[in-house]
Amino acid sequence: MTINPLVVSIPTPVGSSGAPTGTVFNITTLPGSTPGFMISGVDANDKPTSAPARFLFATEDGTIVGWNPGVNPKGFTGTAGTFGIIAVDNSGNNFTMPPSSATGAVYLAIARMQMARPACMSPISGAAWWKSMMAIFTL
């Protein structure tokens, strides 16, 4: 048996290769879940599409990148389904030239927590609930 690993390209706000520091599976992609952490781009035929990220990546660049095999960046070249999409950009001036004192975020890790929602809590959307349960560790 040959193992063919999937390599996902992680972008930066300026287009070069990102520096991921952590990855989590998005539980809202499981059957019966309310889809959360949506990403948008184009499908393999260059038609607009959106879908929940299956995996989330935190980066040193100050971004949260989502990946779904059915969502690609507009104008992609290469194999469809191998591109991450920037979903949150808090990079600030991390990419200014010449380099200056950076004011953007630097994410060092990402973790998923699972807790039961108290019965007295008012209902909120799956996306809002997911965002409240994701921990991102910064520098």
C-alpha cells in the first residue's frame, strides 16, 4: 500500500508560503452538525463556492486559515483541493517593507475545546458557538 499524503498550501496576506503553528479539525463538518467557520473561494471549475473549513490552521503570520477540498482561492493554479483560504487576517503590518516593529498578531497554537452548552443559555448559531469554543494562543 502506498500512502499519498495531502499537502495543503498555507497562504499569507502577501501571497507567499505561510508558517502554520497548529491545526485542528472543525467538528462542525460532522454529520448532524450546524456548519461553522465558513470559507469562500471557487470550486475546481472556477465557480464561486463556500463551505465549512474541515481543518483550521493558526499561523505565525497572524492569520487563521481554513481548508476544504472543495474550496480554492480565486485564480488558483495547480491541483484543486490543496489550498488553504485565509479566513481571519490579523497580520497588521507584519509584512511591511522595510521591516518595522510588527503590530500584527502572531499565533503560536490552536486548540479545540468541547463543552456542553448549559440548558439556560440562549441559543446561538453554530458558527458563534464554535468561535466561542476555539482557543488561539498568541505571542
